[in-house]
Amino acid sequence: MIELIFVACLTTGAGLCEEKVQAFLPDIGVMGCMMTAQQQLAQWAAAHPTHRIERWSCGWADQRPSKA
């Protein structure tokens, strides 16, 4: 499964950031994720006006380091 991983931070406070993940179907591929990511992120940002997106990336879900 392909994931769009991004870090969203509150606009009112420094250091108040959280990692978010949006899953895509595997047949979209990493390039498909990269091509649609800006549109997906813009929609998310419009729905969450108190946050800003700090950074983002696309990758395979099983290659992301797990949080223990």
C-alpha cells in the first residue's frame, strides 16, 4: 500500500506537530501519489485551517519505520 505521509503543525504554536498518513491503493504507485499529493494536501489544509503542512512524502507502507 502506498502512503502519503505528512507533518501538520498548529499555526498558533511552535512545536505542536503531528504526523498524518493517508493510504492509497497499491496500483497508484509512488509516482501517482506524488502527482496527486498536492491536491490531497490542499484539500486537507482547507478542511483544517488551524494547521499548516510542514513536509510530506510518498512511500510504501511496509518501508516506513514503525513507531514503538
